[in-house]
Amino acid sequence: MRKVNDYQQAHPWKERSRWIPAIFYMGVMALYEATKDPAILDQALQWAQENQWAEGQEKEPSNRMTCGQI
């Protein structure tokens, strides 16, 4: 899990959708739950804060909520 996380941090998405990284961050939160590593939690919080915990613009309502859920 850490290798995937490290790789993705080094190769961020170019798409503007929040849905794709939100799904990734669901996995990041699972990594945090498994390890209790505060750096992992900080990573997820930073992403959510960068997005101002805001609802996305995706067409599907459930996809818009993923940032806040993380």
C-alpha cells in the first residue's frame, strides 16, 4: 500500500475531476487505519483542505461528495 501511495504522490493526476483522486484517498484512509501513521492522515487532510472540503462538479451526485467523505 505504501508503494502505491508513494508512486501516486510522485505521479499526480492531470485530470481535474475530484472523483478519481477521491477514490484513491479512500485507499489512503484505509492505509492510515492499518498503520495509524500520522503522515498518511496529514496527506489526506491536506488534499481535502486544498479542495476546501467542497462538493465536486461531477454529474453523478454521489461522486460530488467524495472529497468531504474523505
